[in-house]
Amino acid sequence: MARNRGIMSEQLKYEIARELGVDQIVASQGWGAVSSRDCGNMVSKAIQLAERSLNQV
């Protein structure tokens, strides 16, 4: 089974990383250096943004 990549835009990922303070890690070491906890926090933030977006419609 192939994984579906690209669900979240690169711009959104960087915006969320900046909000959570991990943008410097991404800039200097890449996405692979971001901790699992921070990645989980990014996913939670993306879900919150999506839910807010749906509730505004």
C-alpha cells in the first residue's frame, strides 16, 4: 500500500513549525531532525486548524 504524501502543503508545515518553535531545526537539519513529540504537536495543530476551518463554513 502506497502512502499518501503531500496532504499538508509545505507552506502550512513551515508555518506550524514556526509557531511551535521548531523552524530553526528544520532549516538547519531538515525534517528528519524534528523529534517525534514535535511532529505529533504539529499534527495536533494542523487538526485544530482544519477543525476551525470546517466550523467557520
